[in-house]
Amino acid sequence: MCKAMRDEQKTKEQLIEELAEMRQSLSKMEEKLASQQQAEVQVQQKQHFLHTVVETTPDIIYVYDLVEQRNVYINHQIEEILGYSCQEIQTIREKVLPSLIHPDDIARVKEHFELFRTCRDSEAIEIEYRMRHANGEWRWLYSRETVFARNAEGLASQILGVAQDITERRNAITRLHESEQRFRHLADTAPVMIWMSDTNKLCNHFNQPWLDFTGRTLEQEIGNGWTEAVHPHDRKDCINKYQNAFDARQQFTIEYRLKRFDGEYRWILDTGIPRFDSVGNFVGYIGSGIDITEQKQILKALGESEERFRCALMDAPLPILLRTEDGEVLLVNRTWTELTGYSIQEIPTLKDWLERAYGKRQQQVTDEIERVLPIEGPTAMGEYAITTAMGTTRIWDIYASLLGPFAHRRLVVVMAIDVTQRKQIEADLQQAKAQLEMKVAERTVELLQANNHLHRLINILTATINQQTKIEAQLREAERRWRSLLENVRLLVIGLDSEGKVEYVNPFFLELGGYTREEVLGKYWFTTFIPQYQQQDMQKILRESLQGELHTHHENQVLTKFGKERTIVWNNTLLRDAKSQIVGMMSIGEDITQRQALEKIKDEFISVVSHELRTPMTSIHAGLNLLATGLVKLDSEKGRRLIEIAAESTERLVRLVNDMLDLERLQSGKITLNKQKIKTDELLRESTELMQVIANQSEVNISVFSQSIELTVDKDRIIQVLTNILSNAIKFSSKGSTILFTVEKIQAKDGRSCAVLFKSQDQGRGIPAEQIETIFERFHQVDASDSRKQGGTGLGLAIARNIVQQHNGQIWVESQVGLGSTFYVMLPISENSEQ
Ligand code: ADP
């Protein structure tokens, strides 16, 4: 409340009191007036005074009759304040309350009137209420009322009131209240932490964000409670700063760490300002805090980053200079100083640098810098020769770049690549290149000569290599041929090492011996493949050969896998290594086993044949000799007998030669069988018929038991077999005996096919058991005189067996000496026989 208002209030209170006093005085005066006419004048004077006061006061002065419920008096201010005339108000009877008082205030006004029942005379009762202005607006009034008149019972009947228009004040208070509400709302919702303190430095308010932040209650924070949450390290400094600023009534800003509700200390930037009331009285401080932890971290990071950048710049291996646009050199890095010899103190401005580095060329360089400087972004300035503090010259490839503003001035970063060394190397290289080219030219001539020489050498070498290759190919071919020969030849080839172990063996050996390669290679030759009785001799041959006395030929027996012995004739040669040392023996052998057997047969054959031929020849020769010499007369009995003998012998010779030729043809396969279908009875009949004459001559009977079985055979050859058997039976039977000649169908030995069995059973002399088999061989006869006596050749059965075998048949004999012999001829009638 302003002073003017307070003064006004005070005046009003005094006025009311004065009015009360006046009333008393008046009543006294009235009393006196009643009694004293003289006082009338005074009264009139006082009334005038009162009237003047009442009419000039800015407040409404009224007398309200509690009984009549109307204003019995009201001054003109009513018009001013509520827009009604005094008459209008006074004429409102019993309608003052409902028509003029705000409905919300009526009850209160009524209660207020009730208070006057017990109110003392000098007591003033206040009330604030709203009344309707003539224009319909509500106006706030402040009334101070006191008992004005009492009835006979002493009860208050009229009240005197002074009403003051407080609408403006009320509105101001409302606005203030609303403003404060808004402020509080704002303070509680603002993202800042707000506090207030009183004149004793003690805090009396913390907004909701503050309490939310600390997680503490208002009661805990009030006074100096809030300092408990300040970080112990910061607390003293924080309180000091606050108190110092407080005492000086100055604004302050402090940073301190405050513990958040979650226990984390956060950096707070707190700004406090002194508060003064409307009349300038200091009423305390108000402050706001914001959490600047993030900013601090960012700032710290920025600081670090800037430091790193600075360090990088300082330590960069390139010379770098940082200057302002107007030429102040802010930084030259280490490399710059090292290369130029100038520290920042020696080149505080660009001009100093240009002067020192370029000397007389300074202006030219300055012009170039000014020309390119406005260009945004990095600019290549080109190569410059700079003079260092040491007086040497360096070549720099310079780049400049315009950076953003720094303290309102733009920065230029100048960077250079020191190419002095490179340039020197390039120059050296150039020189070296020239020298090299010269040397290359010289060397080229030398090389060309050497090359020609080399070419010739290469040609010779190529020719030699070609020759070599050709020889190798020939060797390979020769080796291939030899190997092929060894692999395919029908001779045995074995290679023995010096110990007699088999190192090589050819396929034919394996084939002949029935061995596998594994069964032979690496085995001791003599103990494995030579019969024991020859082992020693053979070992001796090898031993002697290895010692240089080569046995070029030898013959020995070789054992096959099945224990058979084969006769091999060997041809030996020594095996030598690259140094011509004897390392083994290679033998090529021929299997002569069969040849040997044939030789033996041939020898026997020749002796027999020569004997068989010589006998008739001798008798022919002797007979003819006797006749030729005339010792025996041709026409004599003896002469005729000699001619008969010669004829018989000749016949015998012819037969013998025929039989031999026949047998030879049969054995060599020169005769092909002329097979045809024929019945057995026919074969038997024809054979018997052919033999019947001789049988008759010998007085031997032939008894035939025949069956008609069809056969497919060479008819003539089978008849030849059967007649040979019959003729022998007749020859070796005694007179009057009978030969049983039969044929029957039998089961072959295999049990499946059928066969025909011819049987010739005689009662002759029989054949000794040991000759049962041999009589089927050539020239074998039981008795050597048989040929002479019986006219046989000893070839008949050999021929017969050959013919039967060619028919896949069998021929054999069963005999007992003195009892007779039975010859069997079995011929198959199965399909095989037809082949
Ligand atoms: P040969 O022309 O001598 O008869 P073979 O080969 O026919 O020639 O007979 C050989 C020999 O077998 C005869 O010389 C004879 O000694 C003996 N031989 C053959 N058949 C009989 C037989 N039925 N009884 C006794 N001996 C026989």
C-alpha cells in the first residue's frame, strides 16, 4: 500500500473519529440548543462545517436506517462514485440490498448489520462489498460504520458510514494476486531452479524444479538447508561469494556442484540479484540456477579438442603459420621455426616474415598474397624460394587458406611443403640420368658385341641340345623296343643280382612257370627255382661268371609252380653298372622240354623204322642178289620162292610206308574227317564182310551181335578201326575159336550223354598186362616177331586210337594172357560226336 493511500486511510479514520466526536458534540449541542437558544448559532456553524466537510470529502458519507432499511442521508459523492443522485438513493426504499449490493455480498452485509446489535457507540465496523454502478458495473466499496442513533431501548437504529471507492485498489490487489499466481506458476514450471532469500540471507522459497532436482522438501531447503546438497569442495567458496555479494547488494554468479536426487553432483550456474520493494527497500535476493554439466563437459571437450588441434598444429611435420587477415602472426609451429630459423618473436607480423624470407622480392610476394587472399578455401600459392635465418635457401610449395573470424578478424593459415630436398634429389637425378644415359650408350655397344657372341654360343648350344635330345629320343626308343621285345618274346628272360636274387623276369617266364611277378622278384634264384640236384652247379656258374669267367651257355632244369621240371637252355650275359662294374647276370633261355621229348621220340622212331624197313629190304636185296648172280635160277623152285619173298617183302614195305604216311597225316591234322550218318549194324556188317575171307583162311569164326544205332562218323575211318581190331583178333586167335563182335548203346561215363560201344572179344593168346597200354603206341608189338609172322606193322592200333580220338571216342583193351583179349571202341552219339 503506497504512502499516499496510507495517509488517505489515516485521514479517513481520523475523519470518522472526528465525525463521531462531532456527533457527540452535536448531540451535546442539540441538548444545549434545546436548553440554550444561544448555542443555536454555534450549532448552525458546526452544521455548516459538517456540511462542508461532508460535501467536500471524496468518500460517500451516509446514514443508513436499520429499521427502515434505507439511506436517510447520503452526500453527493454517491453520484461521483456510483452514478446515482442522492434523491435516487434515498428513494430506494427497502431495495437497497437486493438492487444495489452484489448478490455474493448480500449475506455478508446482512451479517455486518447484525453486528450493530451489540456494537458500542464509538466502535467502528468495517466491511468491503460491491455495489452496482448506475452504468451496470460493480464497484468495490470500503465502509467504516458506527452506530448513529439508538431507539428508546438503546438498540442501534441508524448507522453512519463512510464508504470509500476501493475498486482500483481491489483490482490492483487482484492483478497483483494474479500476477503472483502467474509468477509462482511460471517459477514452478520454468526449466530453471529459482530460490529467494530474505534480508537475513536465509532462503525462504525454492521453486518446484529446485525441489525436484535435489529431491528434498521445501522444509529441508529453507534457511541454509540448501547448502547441505552443495559439493563439500564448493560449499565454502559458494557461501562466501553469496554472502559477499549479498552484503554489497550486488548481482552475483557462482558455479558449484549440487547433489541431484540420484546422488550425482551436477554443475549449477547460479545467478542471484538483489530484490527491492516498490519503495526501494531491500527485501532479499532472488536467484536462478541452471544445470550446466553438459555445457561444462562440452566446453571441456572443446578445450581439449582445441588443445589437441593446437598440439597437432605445433607438432605437424609441415611448416604452418597462423596469422590474422591484417597481418598479425599468431602462431608459427615447430617445423616452421626449425626450417626457417625464425621464431614467432622474430616475425611478429606478416611484413616481418616477408622481409626476412624474401628480401627484395618482398613486394612481389606481397602482391601475390593480396591477389589470392580473397579466394575462399585452400589456395595453392606455388613454389617460393625463401631465405632462412641461417642464410640458406629453401624451396617451399606454399598453400594459404582463409579461416573463419577470430576476435572479429579473419584468420589465414599458411602451410608449406618443404620441397628443397626433393628439388635437390630431382636435380641429382637429372644429372645421374644424364650420366646413366651416357654409360648406357657405352654399355649398349659392349652389350651388342657380347650379344652377338652370345647368339653364336646359343646357336651352338641349341644345336648340341637338339642333338642330345635326338640321342635321348633314340635311346628311349631303343629302350622301348628292347623292353617290348623282352616283354613279348617267347623266351625266358631273367636278371640276377650278384647274390643270385631275381631282379628282373619277363612275362613269358611267369606264364611258363605259372608264377606271379611277386612270387619271383627278389627271390633267390637257385634255391627257389632250380631242383636241388642242380643247385650247386648253377651257383658255381654264376659265381665264376661274376668273377669274369663268363659261361655264355648252360642248360638246366627249372621248377614250375606246380613242381614240374622244364629243360631250359640259357644264353648268359653280364650286367654292369655305369662304372663297368659287374653287378649281375642276365640270362635268356629257351624252353626245350618239348623239343627234347620230340627228339627222343624221333630217335626211337628212326631206329624202329630203320629196323622195320631194313628187314624186308634185306630179304628183297638178298633174294634179288641170288637171282642176279645166277646162284639161284629164276625159273627154279628156289628162284620162284625168292621172287615170292621179294614180292611179299615189297608188299610189306608198301604197307608199312602207307601206314606211316597215314599215321603222319592223321597226327598232323592233314586229314579231315568226312562225317556222315550211319547205322551201327551197317558198320558191323561191312567190317565183318571185309574180314570174313581172312577169318575163313584162319578158320576162325566171327559171331556178330548187332544193333541198329545211328551215328555220325567218318564211315571209312571207323571201318578201318573195326577191321584193324578184327584182323588182330583173327591173327592172334587159334584155329576154330570164335570172335564175338558186338555193338551196344551205353551211358557215357559222365552219366548224361549216350555212346555206342563196339566190342571184339577173342579167345586168343592175350596180352601181358604191362603191354596193355603200349600196344597202342607206334611199332609196339607184344612180340617182336609178330610183324614178321603176322605181317603186321605195329602201327595199326596207333592209327586206330588216333581215329577214335578224332571222333572224341575211346579205345582200350582188357586181356588175360592165354584166355583172350577184348578190344573196346566207344564212340559218342551225343551232339558232340557230330562236330
Ligand atoms: P600189327 O600190325 O603188329 O598187328 P597192331 O598195332 O595192330 O600192329 O598190333 C600191335 C600188337 O598188339 C600186335 O603185334 C600184337 O602183338 C598185339 N595184339 C594186337 N591185337 C591182339 C590180340 N587180339 N591178341 C593178342 N595180341 C594182340
